[in-house]
Amino acid sequence: MPFAIRLARPEDAPLLPDVERSAAHAFVSQKGLAFIASSPPLSVEQHLTFILQQREWLAVDTQDRPLGFLCGQDCGAYWHIVELSVQQSAQGQGLGRRLISEAAVWAREQGFAGLSLTTFASVPWNAPFYVRLGFKQLDPPQLDEFLQRQLAAEAADGLPDRCAMRLDFKVMD
Ligand SMILES: CC(C)(COP(=O)(O)OP(=O)(O)OC[C@H]1O[C@@H](n2cnc3c(N)ncnc32)[C@H](O)[C@@H]1OP(=O)(O)O)[C@@H](O)C(=O)NCCC(=O)NCCS
């Protein structure tokens, strides 16, 4: 599937909740996680906040329509990926990998030490996918305050089996 990567623009925001809803269908087949498929996506307002800060990238089709997005926030030494979603019909074709690579190039240029995220430890397209991209799962003593709070909030929201991961740019050199 031909696609391009670009920064998201404000007019893209209303289209992005449907991309996330479509992406989340992947969880229907995951034992104990089917509820993720019907969880509310990031709102248009949340997307607009990332977009206005230039912290959201899209994979778009040949008509410039969003197929996937990656958004995140500056969190101290690491740049934190808040959400990565690729719509169901476009999954498994390299868009997620390219979105992460784009964010990594940008974050490195900005002087961040690496990328961080939280994800499901056992879902095949979550932690195992990120491990193949060079991310490492963090043990509790390695968690900074932000990641500790993030995992605690996700546990309080009823999300099971979550882990925090980091990609360190210096290890990649
Ligand atoms: C995770 C996600 C963003 C990856 O995007 P993508 O465009 O499908 O990713 P890519 O095609 O670049 O690579 C997908 C990798 O995951 C694997 N993968 C994708 N779908 C898979 C599936 N259903 N089962 C097992 N592995 C799968 C592919 O084998 C590939 O790994 P490889 O390149 O090492 O072989 C996308 O699958 C998605 O939106 N999933 C639902 C939402 C989600 O889980 N978001 C991440 C939250 S942390």
C-alpha cells in the first residue's frame, strides 16, 4: 500500500478517532482485552493539542487521507509515545514501523535520549513488536516518576499486563 508520512494538521483531527477505533478492532481476538476495541479513542480536542504542538505524525494514503497516527509528549530526557494506531485495513504493511522511525529521527534531532511508551506485554503487535524495533522492557527500578505514574494510572483504569519500554538512541550507535 503506497503511503507517505507527514506532520498532522488541525483539519486532520476530526478523522483520527475513527482511525483509532478501526485499529483497536485488532484486540477483539485477544483473550481478556476485547474491551479495548470498544474503549473511547483520543478525542478531537486531544489530537488538536498534539497537532498544535507539532507532536503528531500521520501515515496518509495517495489522497492524503490518514491511515495511521503517532502522537506523543516531551517527558524529560525521553520523548513519550502516547498513542500509535494504524487503521485495520492498513496494518502489517510497515506504516507503524515508519511512524516510529519518523518520531525517532525527530526526537534524536531535538536532543532526546530516546523514546518511551507503555504497552501490553503479551500482545504480539505490542511489546514483542517494539522489542524487534530495539525497545527494551523496563524493570520496576528503572522506571522514572512519569512512567511509574503512567503505569499506576493504567492499572487503576483496569488495564492488565502493561509494561513500560524505552528505546535508547546511544545504544543504537
Ligand atoms: C501496533 C500497530 C500500530 C502497528 O502498526 P502496523 O502498521 O500494523 O505495523 P507494521 O506493519 O509496521 O509492523 C507490524 C509488526 O507487527 C506485527 N503484526 C502486525 N499485526 C499483527 C498481528 N495481528 N499479529 C501478530 N503480529 C502482528 C507484524 O508482523 C510486524 O512485525 P515485523 O515487521 O517485525 O514482522 C498496529 O498494528 C495497530 O494499530 N494496532 C492496534 C492498536 C495498537 O495496538 N497500538 C499500539 C499501542 S502501544
